[in-house]
Amino acid sequence: MQNISKRPTEVVINSSQIKNSTPNKTKLLRKASKTFLITSIVIMILSGIVLFIYTKSLLENEIEEELYSNKDRVERLLKNNPDLVGIPPIMMAEKTEISEENVLIDTLIFDPLQDEVELFRQLSGTRNINGQEYKITVRAMVIESEDILSAIVLTFLSIIFLAFIFLFYLNKSRNEKLWQPFFVNLERLKSFSLKSDKPLELNDSDIVEFDELNKQMLALTSKVQADYRNLKQFTEDVSHEMQTPLAIMQAKIETLFDQQNINEKQYEQLSSLQFDIQRLKQLNNRLILLAKIDNNQFTADENISINETLKQSIDNFTEITQTRIALNGKDEITAIMDKALASILFNNLLTNAIKHNFGNQPISVVIEKNHVQVINAGTEGLSNPEYIFDRFYKESKKPDSTGLGLSIVKKICDFYGFLPSYRFHESSKKHIFQIEFDT
Amino acid sequence: MKYLIAEDEKELQQSIATYLSHEANVCETASDYHEASEKLELYEYDIVILDINLVTGSGLDLLKKLKKQQKKCGVIIISANSSLDNKLEGLDLGADDYITKPFHLAELNSRIKAVLRRGQFGGDNTINFQEIKLDTMARSAYVNGKAITLTRKEYDLLLFFITNQGRVLSKAIIAEHLWGDDSDLLDNFDFIYVHINNLRKKLTKEGAKYIQTAYGSGYKFIAD
């Protein structure tokens, strides 16, 4: 088994294959709006509080000043008119013996005019006028100033709120416009495919950073594209170049067979060599097949019956294996695909099932609804089912498999948009490979 | 029979020549386009084995020339490229068969025999080996004039044995001949036993014991 930790994650050819599930991620514009909203709410609250405190203290000072000046007026009136009683409950003067300092308090007084208890600010103190101590009390209604206060703060808050709403939408549309080239290019990048020969095309931008980003993206993608092409070409070239040396080796072994002077042991060695050449050849053919699918060289798409194709494949297998294969076609499936590729698809699935079948149990092939299942017996589920369709991944230690059969299955499925999957059925101990057709 | 082997890989060319030189055949070789072209101008061949990628030119061009001259020789193309387009192009140009590297020499031999049967002896569809007679049109087999019932694979196997008589055939060679690319599907060739044993039984019943085991696990079709 291969070292799992070193396996690269699945190669992504089309950016669209990258899943869009990005939890904990916020959209750029939403993020900008969110920041703006939070800032404006904080500013609104803070400035509201400051305005409230400031206006309140201003109003209180105003009331106090008024109270002191009213008291002064009462005192002046008392000098001329010692029997003055004032205008209760706003201004009052009464004779007293004890002298008191000026005291400012809040007090609740029943106002008979309004027929309710009201909050008043009260300044009281004694004053000696013409040898007589008078206690003078002046009051001012607090309610009025509170009304003014709330009116001011509310007006302020509504103005600032409206301003923020206006700014919010202005900002949003501005941001959308500003980032427009970025979003357009992001979409282009998403639909970019390594397979296509077309280079990535990005919209020009008059913003320096975006322009730089574009240039970097273009340089990067064209490099990756070139590398990808080279790699593909390399695999193909190597596979083709190997054919001739393999042909020479094979031919030499056969000429040796043909000479009468070899012994049984030498024949064994030679035919085992022949077998290894066969494996190399098989590996080569599969690599070439993968490259061909990549290069879209299978274009003879036609409407074929999956049931019919499977039946033919199974018939072929009965000649080359003792394992029984039972076909159970409950439904009829057709698909538009290349006939040769359809055979290769099922041959590979069946080969895999036969090779890894446990005991002498029959293999069953089920055609149901829109999927085909190839089911073979096993002992336990795969330890790394997520790698099963990867190139050169081998779960079993069987030395004679190329590790390409199932990756060819995957490649063909990807090419036509079919969905291959694997699962192990615990209770019946069966490996189930399923291909879902999009019919 | 006179063969021309136009193949620029000397080793492969020599192996093919050695292998085909049995049965009183004459094999000439050409290592590049010009040599092949010259030999084709000067001499007559029954079969030309033509590599598509000759160092100094394309085998397909040679094929075009050959067809223009209206020479009556069979052409078998060998190529390292298994692509269908190449194959179709070759066959369209008038090649009689197409075989992809790497191939078994026994396979090449049986293809040559098939081309010869179709061409030179046009009309004669029978192959005789001792008391065995094969009718290649009807795909039927007779022993001492008595028809024997063979499955499709058994008939192919018998034909392959007769065309490669006296040669050692390993299971890998037989599997590839009978199942072509499908022989890659399974990695052991045990399934061959079943078919060979069935054929052997049917022939032995009629007294034709020609399938012999060679070196333990190979086969040889030979008259004692």
C-alpha cells in the first residue's frame, strides 16, 4: 500500500470543480457593508450619549442660572415689600428665625393647576433683608427642559440616521462599481479550464492593483497550462516511445522460443519475461487511453443501450473467467456516449470485481433506475475508499494490477458527467461499485 | 514466399526476418525509406511489412507509391501508434492489415497468412493440415472429411495453431490472438487452458493428436 500522507489531493482540472461550500466566509461587499453599519451604529450611540450629556448639563445650568436670578428678583422685591409671599409654588418667601445656606435640590410637588405631581428644581436659602430673615424658595419645572432635551437628541439622531442610510447605499453601490472588474475576472477564473487551449482572458482595469493581479494571474495560468500540456504530451510520448523497445523484446523472446535449443527452465524464464512485457504494454495502453480521453479523441457519441453493452461485456467475460456474473436488468438505461468507451468502462468495472472477488461467489450486476451496480464479495471495506478512483492507487497487494483500471472508469465518468461511487455493504460483506447515469 | 521487411529498428527487423524465414520463405530487409523504395521498384514481393515511421520518410507515402504502381503484394502496416485515425488512414490507402507495436511474431505470421489466403489464392478458402481441413469462409473444420463442431474461439485457436504450426506458442501469445485487447482484462491466462483442452479433446476424439505441450506450459501444433 502506498504512503497515504504523500498522496496529492485530487487534481483539479476545471476551476468549476472547486466546491463552493465555504463556511465561515463572508462576501467582500457584505463585509464592507457590515463594517460600515457597525461603525455607524457605534458613532450614533456615542454621539447620542455625548449630545445628551452635554445638552442636559447645558439645560441644567440654564435652569440654575434662572433660579438664582429669580431668587435675586424676589429678594429685591422683599426689600420694598416685606410682606411679599411670591407666586407659589414657583416663587415663595416666608419669614424665619434660622439662617440657612443656599441649597439646590430636586423635589416633587403637587401642581394643582395640572392636577398632578411634577418634578421641580428648587433653590432655597435664607436672606437677611432689613433685619428680618426670609426663607426664599424658587422653583422651575424640570419636565419642560427634559422635553427640549429629548427633542434635540431625537432630531439629531434621526438626521444622523438618515445620513447613514444614505451613505450606506451610496457606499454600497460605489463599492460594487469599484470591485466590478474583480468580480468579473473572478467568474472568468472560475470557468477557466486547464484542458482548453484558450488562455485565460481577463478584463482590463484602470486600478493599479487589479491590473497587477490580472497580470500575475495570466502569467500563472499560462504557465500552469503549458506545464499541463507538457505533462500530457510527455506521458503520451513516453508511452509511444516505449512501444518499439517492447516490440523488440517481445520479438526476441519469440525467436528464442522458436529455436530448439532452450530448456524448460529457460522457457519458464522467458515466458515470465513475456508476461512482464505484457504488463508494461497494458500499462502503456491504459496511459494512452487516459490521454486520449483527455484530448477528446472519442467523439463518436451515439445513443447506446447500457443494458445491451453490459450484456456484451459479460458475455465476453464468460469466455475468460470461471467466475459467474449475473446480470439483473430491472430497468432500461440509455446514454449518449462513445461505444468503445462504454465497453471499456464496464470491462474495467467487471475486471476489478473479478480480480478482487472473494471466494468463488458470483458477481452481480444490477441495472436499476438510473444506475448500474457491480457487486462482488469481499471480507472488509476498503481502508481508504476516497482514493479508490485515483491513478496508481492500489488497495490490495496484488502485484499484477496496473492501478489504472478504476481511474479510467472515473475518467470516462467525468468525461460524460456520470457519477461513480463505491461503498461496502457490511452485513452482506459486498463491495458495491455504482455508476449513476444522468438519465 | 518473398517478404520485404521495411523497419528502421534493426533489432526488430532482424527478429522478424529470422522468425519468418522458416518454411522456405525469403526475407529481405530495408532500414529506411529510400532503401525500401528502391527495393520495391526493383523486385517483386508477396508481402511487404511496412513501418509507418521510417527514419527518412513515412511508410504511408511508400504505400501510396506502391498502390500507384499497382503491384500485387500484400501490405501489413506496423506502427507504434494505436490511434484509430492512423489505422483507418493506412487501410484506406490500401494496406491489407494493420498491427500495433508491440506485437507477437506469431500474430504477425498469422496475419500474413490471412492476407496471403485472401490475395494470392483468391477463391481458395481451405487450409489443409494432414487430415484436418479448415474452410475459412464457412469457418468450419473437418477431420478426415467429417465435420467437427467447434466454438468460435476453438475454431480461431485451431486456425492459429495451423498457421503457426511447428512453433512454440505461449499462453500470452494465444490469449492476445484470441481476445486482442480484451486479453488484458485479466492478469492470468489460466482461462486459456479450458479452450485448449476442449479443442484438444475434440481433435483427439477424431484421432488428430497434434496439440502438444512444449516446455511445460507452452503449446506446439506439430505432426509427428
